[in-house]
Amino acid sequence: MPPADVLVVADRFFAALGMSPAATTSRTRQLAGPLGAMKLSVRAEGGHYTFVEVATDQMGESRLDRNVKKFFLQVHRGEDPSHTLQAAY
């Protein structure tokens, strides 16, 4: 998925959680809301791949962290609707 499309998905997904933009650029989003604050960045990497990085201000496995994982699943499903989340162990 192109970086611009990932940001569109992110804007919709996190707005539904009550997160509002604190700062935006063409490749980053800083969002804050009732679940905490986060920074999301995207960049093209190695041909047709897109690297997505998210950092939150939360400790441990917070609700925001779990929702970030759900966001990554939505990004995967944007390109491959049959994608399922699988454990990596």
C-alpha cells in the first residue's frame, strides 16, 4: 500500500477512536486522545514496500497499543482482504 494510502487509513481509524491530530506532515501523524498520544510515520522502502512505524506514550500493553495492532491488520487487509492475524511464535 502506498504511504499516502496508509495515512488515509490511519486518519480514519484513529479518528474513530477519538484521537485528534496534534501535528501532521506528508509522511507523519502525531495524534492525541483519551487513550494517550502516538506518532505514526510512513516511508517507501525497497521498491513497492511501505515501512510503517508507530510509537505511543503508553507503558506495557495499553488499549492504545492494542488498537495500533488492529490498525496494522487493517493496513494488511487493505492490500490483501484475506489476510489474517497469526502469532509469530
